[in-house]
Amino acid sequence: MPAEVAASVFPQLEALLPHVQKPIQYVGGELNSTVKEWDSCDVRWALMYPDAYEVGLPNQGVMILYEVLNEQQGVLAERTYSVWPDLEELMREHKVPQFTVDSHRPVKAFDVFGLSFSTELGYTNMLAALDLSGIPLEAKDRGLDDPIVMAGGHAAFNPEPIADFIDCAVIGDGEQAVLEVTALIRAWKAEGRPGGREELLFRLARTGGVYVPGFYDVEYLPDGRIARVVPKRSGVPWRVSKHTVMDLDEWPYPKQPLVPLAETVHERMSVEIFRGCTRGCRFCQAGMITRPVRERSITGIGDMVDKGLKATGFEEVGLLSLSSADHTEIADVAKGLADRYEEDKIGLSLPSTRVDAFNIDLANELTRNGRRSGLTFAPEGGSERIRKVINKMVSEEDLIRTVSTAYGNGWRQVKLYFMCGLPTETDDDVLQIADMATKVIAKGREVSRSNDIRCTVSIGGFVPKPHTPFQWAPQLSAEETDARLQKLRDKIRGDKKYGRSIGFRYHDGKPGIVEGLLSRGDRRIGAVIRAVYDDGGRFDGWREHFSYDRWMACAEKTLPEFGVDVDWYTTRERTYEEVLPWDHLDSGLDKDWLWEDWQDSLDETEVEDCRWTPCFDCGVCPQMDTSIQIGPTGKKLLPLTVKQPQTSGHAH
């Protein structure tokens, strides 16, 4: 790319900023951000989290890749986020292209435009960014000088709905993958870009770890189901495998976490304490696709926290993972960190705690230096029966005991998270949520000897996801979801004795149907996404911007020509024989194992966690050549420095 193509657009942008909300989010220059010389680098990445700055900046995935790439000689990575509709309109009017916040260069000038999708609802924002960048929306229309558009993140495990718009997808962990991709691009550029864009994509596809949708044909049966997915040219693999980073201690990123300029959703420094989860909750895509469990060592965590706090000045540390209390050394980690930062009043938080892994010692360590906010637990299902179906092995006694311990130790707020619309669920399963909440309040009043306590019930709609045992399950329609939640609300509201102490928050069934359409969709859904975008769809993950009617109208307009409709993708149950749109993308999970687990769920059979019991042959370890990596290491987190007693006349 000639340097003039990559000149900063800040002068044009600056004139627009006084006319938009929160202009600070477009300025860049955050603490620990990196700006490298354009001409000293031969491979250049623009990384995007396709949502607003306040949601995108704290995203660990993008932050890690940004740092991993910028550490490399001759490689630069800059970040871009979705611009709000007010700025989008002005950028179109004044012909200002999508830009990076680091040096305000046009996204179109980079070699790779990498997007990290943690949810499917970011697809319309991707199209807005491509359009504003001047990059053709469809991969087939792009030329040699357009960036390679690459998708990653959890939603990329089924990239078929956006197959028309992306050049390729990487599934799984990104740290090593981006370095391999960088090396291939560097070699291709050094050779003078032989064979053009097609040749570069072929080299990426040939590795077996990068999926290029354009090299595959999808054939359909007369009834709309997929007959098969076949490579179009030799040398392209039949299946593409996920990437798995082993030994997290070798990848202690981010070392220099970004500190946002504008307010963001998480004002804390985060350290990922382990990756993967084998609890085996059947609805949980994140747990299934990130196997096996790989723990960071207690000393590795301690080093990261120490360096991260010094680099950022944050006053809270989030210990991240899918179920943080499951770390084999969590008690020592929490106590060690609380001891070390007692004087500095650094707070600790565990974003996700299982009811059965929670204990009051742990909770007390976590709040020793910080504030006592509410505790959140996720029983997910209201009845014992439905918890067996979803393999969330938490009994009501466990929950009541845990919660009463919390209320008895001075907590006043407990939040319980459930799902509505789970497979085989009945009204009764959902109404039992109200019974559970009243028992929690009754017990809480008893142990705290106070009526001034709260329990908030928060309910999300269940969406079946690819690569889970529930990938075959029918989804509950929006109408049935709303009717079921209405009954639950009436039951809670009608409780004279406890109702006032129970908060009730829920999402109606509509966003879940759109998410379901996108999560289990195939390439034909691309037409719907495009139509929604053309009709003004943006920020679909935000309640105030989301329009169910727009999605349904666009689906009714585009899907009939394929002989399918929204219900076909959402509320229909799949059979064992059906080829699923993502079957050629290998998450390591054996399809037969997933099917057996689906059958077990219908029989209400629970399955243990393979971290502590014999292997269940889910397929991941042998297929991905990986293994479970857990402690205990037997090490303790000693204070880094023993503070000497002050002696007169000496400054330290």
C-alpha cells in the first residue's frame, strides 16, 4: 500500500466530532496503545470488535491479538470499532472512511481486516464497517488491493450466514493463528503477490486451519436441507480444524492492558485464569468449543496481575474464565492476591461463580479489599428436572445453602440467572423459578434477621447453538416464550409476602429468534442479513436499535425463493441424518458423542465433569492433540516484596 493511501483521516474527522455523542471514543491515544511506523511494517492488521467502543475496548480477545501482533518486528495492528449512527451519517456525507482509532488510517489501506464476533448480532455492524471502508460487501467483488476480511471469535464457529461477506474465518484460539497467517501473507507479498488474492486465500486454506468459504460448494436437497459441502478445488481440506493454545503461561497476554479514555462496560483489569470448561452444560457453546481445560498457574496469574496493575492503575482485577471458582487453586489465588494488595485496596471479582463451587471463605477474600456488591449465581433451570436435562447439576438445597450463607455473612443482594425455552421445558418448570426465589428470600430473612434483602431473577431466552448437544433442538417461539414469562411474572407479582423483595428482569422472546436464525443459519441467511443492513439495521445487540419486525420482514422477502422460512431455522427439530451447516468445521467434538449427549438429556441423564472422572470420549483431546492441563502446582502466591519497617532518616 503506498503511504499516501494510508494517510490519517483525522483532519476531516476532527471537524465532525463536535456534532456527535461521546466524541472521545473516536480519538485514540489510550494508555498502552501502540502506534507503529507504517512504512517500517510489511504486514498490517486492522482489528475490529463490531460494536461500540465502550463494549469493544475491554474485549480480551482483540486486546490480546493487538498486543501479540504489535510485538512482532515488521507487523502492525490497529483497532477500529463500530461508529454510532450519528457519526456514520456524517462520515457518509463528508466521505470520511472507516478509520482505526490508533492512527486514524483508513481500514481499506490494511492487509487484513480481522473481526472478532462473540455474538451473531454484530453481523450488520460488519457490513456497515465494510461499506464505510469502501471495501465491497461481497468477497467475490474484492480486488487485489482490498484487505483480506477475516472472522474469528465464538460466533465464527458457524460462519456460514456471513460466508458471502468474509474471505476467511479462523476458529478457536487466535494467538498462534494470527502469527501463522501473518507469516503466509508476508511470504506472498515478498514474492510479489503471485496469483493475486485467490492464491493467497488458497495458501491460507491449504494449512487446514483457515476456512475459506469461497472454496466450498453447498448442495441442497429438495426439502431445503443440506446434501453436502464439498471443496471446489484440490488441495482444499474437507474439514477445517480449530486452533488450541496449550500452556497459557507461555502466552501471558495482555501484558499492557489498554486503559479506555471514555467510560466502558468494564472498568477493571482482567486476567484469564483458565480457558475451556468441561462441566458439560448442554446449552453452553463457549464450554463445548473451548475444550480442553487449560489452567494458568498460580504464579503465572500473580505475575500478570502485578504487571497489569503497574501498567494500568486500575483498582479492580477480574479473574476471568467460564467458571472461575473451578480453578484448582482458586482459594490460594484469591487469598494470595487479597494479601498482596491489602494496603492498596485492590478489589477482586469473579464474573462467573457456580453455586456448588462457591464458598464463603472465597467470597470473603474477594471482597476483603473491595466493596460488597451483589452475588450472581446461574442455576439456569427452575426445576430439578430441567437442570438434569441441561446437565447443570445444582440442587435446590445447594442453592438455598449457598445463598443463606451469603445473606448470613452480610450480603444483601443476590442475583439468580435462568433460561426460558429449554428443551422439554413446560410451564411448570418455569413457574418453579418463583418458588425458588421465595425460598431464597424466606431463608435470607431468617438468617439475616432483616426484611431488607433482595433477590433479582434475571431470565434470558434459550438459543440452540452449533457444536453443542442442543444443536438439534427446537427453539421455543417468541409467542410461547412471552406467554410463559408472563405467567411467571404474574406469580411473582401476586406473592403478597415475598413479591416485593424479588426483582424480575427478562428479555422478551423476539431477539432470541433472530439470534437463533443467525446462530444455526446457513449461507442462505446471508441474503437476510444483507436486506436488514440495506434497510438500516445496525447495533442489533442493543435493545433501542434492534427491530424484530425489520428482521422478520426481510426474512419473508428473501427466504421463500429457497423454500425455507424463519421457523425452519429456529423452531424445527433436526434429525441425526441431517447435514448441519457447520459439520465441516471441526471443533474437536465427535458428532456421535454430541448426539448421545442430546439423547441423554431427553432421558434426563446427568454426566460428570471429565476433569475429575474418567474421559467420556468427547473427542477433543485425541483429535486436536491436546490434553487437560490443571494444577495444583503446589506453589503459593507469596507477597512480591516484604516491606521493611520504616527507619528514620532513610527514604525507600
